[in-house]
Amino acid sequence: MFYREAGIFKTSYAADQALFRIPIDKLFVIGLIAFAFIVIPLVGNEYWLGSILIPTLILSIAALGLNILTGYCGQLSLGTGAFMAAGAFMAYKLATNMEGMPIILVILLGGVSSAAIGVAFGLPSLRIKGFYLAVTTLAAQFFLLWLFQKVPWFVNYSMSGVPTAPPREAFGYLVTGAEASSTARYIFVLGFTVVLGLLASNLVRGRIGRMWMAIRDMDIAAELIGIKPLQTKLSAFAVSSFYCGVAGALWSFCYINTVEASAFDINRSFTVLFMVIIGGLGSILGAFLGAFFIFLLPIFLNSAPAWIGLSIASETIAHVEFMVFGALIVFFLIVEPAGLARLWGITKEKLRLWPFPY
């Protein structure tokens, strides 16, 4: 078979710790990215680009952020939606008050603002952990959404309280707002997803990532070998909240085209959490697999009955979705806690050993 490590020699620690240890993995990822940037915009229609791929990519970024905090650093969080909202509202303030600021910088600064808020709510992590830390982040979820809804300054004193995301250009193309084409918005979001995905992959393989994992596995032992728990945990909160803030800004500017707190309620936090659990805790690939699986599953459940000639009420399908989600979460927690990413890893191992897989 062509998928082998035989003949691939590594002569340095850098080569041994490379992101892609087998050349074909690197070629596969490059080909996949090229396919996403070139082929999909050419063959994708308005529905697939605007209603499926864009939200899925944005939620992948949010799942990456939560996976960094929970999967790699072991800090439970139920405030993902709040940190997404922080990025969205602060990006809106920057975009409307600083007209000449590039939209890419607006999105990034929205993430930085969310990171600062995440650090503030991450301070209790030095004293509390587990369920109690999750309750603290849940308090952030309710407090921040209440703040954004009740303080009109965040929406520039809009009478409706739900302002429209301003249209902005990047590289000469309109990429935000309702007037922007789905293709331009898709490529814009995909660019953020690829860059942030590669950044996360390198972070977790470096010194910072090793400190996160040491705190996750045994924080007392990590402190004994010289790792500072507070700084390590706060760095995880900062990076995680930055990713969630960028995802929230993209969600408002490139998907729903409005800035509203209800789009980032507790259901959004649980949805991202389910993506991480099903995709795989402590896995960059798992964030993407979980996001696509969770987002595409309801679409499949709504379409499958019609394919076989059945007519099922939408209310029934909605209940079936909850039942399937619950069953899947229990299944993965019991049978494969590492999620879809581990199943993909097992498949690759079988392929590398074929025809002697056992």
C-alpha cells in the first residue's frame, strides 16, 4: 500500500515532532484545503455555501476554542456562547465607530476583547475546578448576555436592540453584511478557519500546549515540576475565548448579518460542547469532525424520511433529533470517549498495517 512509514527517516527532533509525520498526510491536507478554496466555490450553490458550510466552519472555530480549554487544559466551561457574544458585540462597536478599520482587524480585535473577558472569568480557576468552575462560566453566560441586552451602548442605542452588521470589504470584495455574496463570505470564513486551525495545531504541539496538558493530567504534579498553574490556566482561557470571540464576530457579520444576544444563548454553548464531546476531546481534528457531524445530522434527519417516501411532522423530527443527540453522547462517552477523531485514527492505523490489521 502507498500509506506507509517505511523509508521515511527522521534525523532531528523537529522532524520527529512535525505536524505531518507522513508526507501523504501533508499532501492530503493541502489537497483538501485547495479543494475547499477552489472547487467548492465553483460548484456550491447559495444554499450549501450560505446555510451549511459557513455556519459549520464558524462553529468549528468555536469548537476549537472550547477544545483548547476543556480538551487540552482540562478546564470545564459552559460559557462558550457568552464569549462568542462578546466577540460579536465588540467587533460591531469597532466596525461602526472606526469606519476605516479593516474588517480582518475588526474580527481579530473582537477576539482579543473576548480573550480579555475570558481571562477575567478564568481567574477563579486557580481555586476551583470541575463542576464548580463550569458553574462559574455558566454565570458568565447569563451575565454577559444580560449586559449586552440591557446596555444600549453595545448596539449604538439602536431602537430595535438588534442592529444590522455593517457591510465591509476585504481585498476589494464585500465579505460581510446581507449584500455580500455567499461565495465571498465563504472564502472569508474559510480563510479564518484554516489559519486558526493551523495556529491551534502548532500551539498544542509546543511548549504552551504541553503545559496545558500537564495541568489537565495532574495539576499538582505540574506545579511541582515548575509549571505555574494560574498563568497556564489563564493562557488557556485567553486563547479559547479569542477563538470563540472570532467565531462570534464571524457568526454575526458573515452568517446571520445581525448582532443579537439571543443568537448566543445557552443552547449555543451546549451545541459547541456536544461538538467537542462527539468530535473528540483533546483533538484539533475532532473539533472539525464534531462541528460537521452535529450541524449536518439535523439536516439529514429532516431529509431522510422524504427519501424513503415517509411524511413525518417537523415536531416529531425535532424530538427525534434530541433523542439521537442524547444517545450519541452516551454512546461516545461509553464506547469511544475520544470521539470521532479516535475512530479516524484507528482507521488510519488499520490502513497503515493492511493487509495485516490485527
